[in-house]
Amino acid sequence: MTNWNYGDVWETVADVQPDAPAVVQGARETSWRQFDRGADGIARYLLDLGVVQQDKVAVYLYNSSEYLQASYAAMKVGLVPVNTNYRYGDDELSYLWTNADAVAVVFHGTFAERIEKIRSRVPGVRGWLWVDDDSGPCPDWATPYEEAATSAATRTAPPWGRSGDDLIMIYTGGTTGMPKGVMWRQDDVFARLIDGGVRHYPVEGGIDGVRRSLLETPSTLTLMPACPLMHGTGWFTANTALAEGGRIALLESRKYDPVELLDTVERQQVNGLVIVGDPFSRPLLAALHAQPGHWDLRSLVMVISSGAMWSESIKQRLLAHHPGMLLVDAFSSSEAVGMGVSVSGAGNAAATATFTLGPDVKVLKDGGGEVVPGSDEIGVLALGGRNPLGYYKDDEKSARTFRVVDGVRYSIPGDFAQVDTDGTIRLLGRGSVCINSGGEKIFPEEVEEALKTHEAVRDAVVVGIPHPTFGEQIVGVIELATLSPDGAAPPPEAELINHVKERLAGYKAPRRVRVVETIGRAPNGKVDYRRHRAESMEELEPAT
């Protein structure tokens, strides 16, 4: 039995390499000694609140050293760090913190006004830690983060100890219902993630193996999560890099800026870049095209993406700018880490939504049994092995997602796929947004991808709206690649529909196309399908 706990691992890293950098953001660099000691101070503040084992600490921060340090502090004293989406409104925030039973919230100063409005709705929160971001003074109901961080002279440990059973909780969702907290044992998520890390600790090796590995081979890894740490893609990869003794480089801007990203890659000699598919790589590619050869990208060994579609054509064009890197498209979710992976290199960009199955993954048919490779059968992806315990305080949803099939417990988030003869999977999408038109199932993601190959389309969403004959009709919602200053018309609707028909079966092509100013993706690349469906229903009459 293993007993991995991030508090134990990161303290070991800090002991072995106290002067090495842990986090850098602009001109601010935090050493491992500073990172560790500051976490001790925050941990002491939390204990002084009168917390009990596995109480929840909400982290309501933009990307920053404090985001990682506050999470570390919670794990040091056997508490549960809880991510908070900084785009949430009053109702979503109060719901999340109440649902999570949060006893403390760490927040950037810019959120103080919003918190002020909802504090009375979250009476369970006893402690508020204010992180100064030059947006105003610390409220009288909060404690300055820096004051707490500098309050400990020695290591802080909880009276109840630490364990691999201690939880990490990732709240996910919000576009198809209120967010749900995915409960991971630290031992399980650590073992899942370290297996795909740069430094492969033996899973059974424990803390002694960590110390021995770091002493034998000091880390040279610099990882930059360009996506928000508040989502699993950014947070999981950052946690793994820190566990390997690596350095985390963070962008300063709170809005994605591809030029800043490229400047930072060059300046900090970033080795690994973490993005979210097309929403990040398309602007990145535009910046590279605008200034070819401007940035020295030789340090960049790999770009890792998860959470949104990453188009084959975009991968190929990125590789043309830097053939020496690998593009790793990881198919995972908060509920299922390690479903599949697709790796592209120079001259070999993997097809969109095509992945090699992870070792614990099966594709199961609706009526039972596995999908036959090379057939036209569609099944649902099921991940066995180490998985979350379930959703916090939601037994019904837990039972639907985490199911026992033939004696094996699987995580089945609802992703549909087909299996090719060679065993690779072709991802079709989530059943929750599947369109049923004339008896045919259409998965929006592959239609969206076909639309995005048109030169005039920057981004696309596909939804189904009611149709009197076909049940549902397919509507393409597109964001144009450029907004024409001379008022030139977008491409004709028929041209876009025929463009899709040239690439997919005719029944999968949209019958109507809408142009919008922006698709409005969240920072993690997710789309609000419900909103686009409602707007399409309001604007369009069914096609005959």
C-alpha cells in the first residue's frame, strides 16, 4: 500500500533544495525555502482558527505563488484545498463555499467587494486571508496574507497527522448545473499523475525514493501553466512539477496574452508549456505568424494540452515554428485522469480527437461488453484503477459516474468514442450535448472541428434546436477569424454548410449557421452549450 501526501513530498523537496526556485512570476521569484516557510505560516493561521481534520479551504485567486502556497498550507495540516472559479457570480460562489463546507477563504484583494456582498450567505467561513494585489486596502474583516505567511519560525504540523487518505477536491462544471466537488485521495491522484511526469518516482518508493532521486539528479524542469490554476489542467500539472522539484513559471497578466507567453518562454527558458487546446493555441499561432523568428523557443521541449479540442492543422502549424518540441494532447477530466494521450512531433501531427488508450481504459457498449476495434460501434469511455471517491455530498451523481462493471469500479464521465483497428480511440464527445437528428446521433465536437477548418472561422460551437420533423436540427455558431473593418459580409451560410459536407457525412452538417461576436469560452476552454442553444432557438426558425 502506498501513502502519498503532497505535504510530505513538497517538504522533502524543500529540505533537499531550499535555495532552488519554486515559483517565478515576472520579477518575483520564490525559493523553495520561502515557499515552504510561507506555507507553514498560513498553516499555523488555519490551525489557530480552530479547524478540524479535513476541513475545507477555498482558494479564490488568480494564478500566483499564493495559489500554490495556500494549497500547500492546507495539505500540510490535513485540510482540503478547494478551487474557486474566479468568474463565478454571487450565487455560484455562495453555493460553492456552502456546498464545500469551507471554513476559510484565501482571496485576491480585487474580489473583496464581491465577497462583501455575500459574506452573510456563507456563515461557515471563519477566516478570510487577503492577498494584496494593489486593488485597495485590506478589509477589516480579513487578515493580510503576508502577515500570516511570515508568522511561523518552524515547520507546522497538525495534531492528527497526514495521510494518503487526505483529500484534494476539484470543483467542476457549472455550465450544465451547479458545480460538483470531485473527491480525490491524495495517494491516488499523486500516483496517477507522477506516472506521466518528467521524473518518474517509483510509485512504491515513498518519500525515501523522492529524496534519493532529487539528490542524485537535481531538477532542471521549468513548467509554465498558461491556463488557470483554478482548473484541473493547470493545477494538476503544476502540482506534479513541484513534486518533481521543478520550477513553476506563471504569467503576470490576468487575461491570456500570447505575446507575454512567448516572451516568458524565452526569458525563463521554459521546458514545458500547459495550454487548453485551440482556445490557447490559435492566438499563439497568430502571434508566431505575425513575428516569425522573433522568439527563441529552443528550451521548449513539450506543450501539454487538455480540456478542449486541439486541431491537427493547428498542431502542424505550431510544429513548423519549432520542430524540436513534442505536442502532448492529454485526454483527461477532473473525474478521470489518464484516459488517453496523443503525441505529435515534427512531420507527425496526430489526427484531431484521436488518442491512444490509457492502460486502465475500456470502451464499453451500452448493452454491455467492449466495443470491437475497427467496428462502427460507439461506446462510452470507462477508466479503471485509481479513481476519485465520488462527488462531495452527491451520492446520486456519484453512483451514475462511478460504476462497478464486471467487478471493476470505473469512472465513466460520459465521453463517447469509437475504437480503430490499431486500438486508438476517436473521441466523439459528451453524451450530454449529443444531438439526435432524424434518428442519427451527432456529436458536436467533430462538426465544430470541421467548421474551424474554414479559413474564415476562428471558433465554433454546434448545438441542436427543436425541429418538427427531425426532432433536432443542427446549428453551427461561429466566431469569425477577423472582424472586417470595411463591413465585408461573412462567408455565405451555404458555403459553410457545404464546407462541412465535404469533410463529414451530410447528415452531420449544420442546417443553419449563426455568426456571433465571440463564442465566450471560459478560461479552461469550456463552452456554455445551454446558452448557445437558447440563443439559437430564439433567433432561428427551423429549416425546412
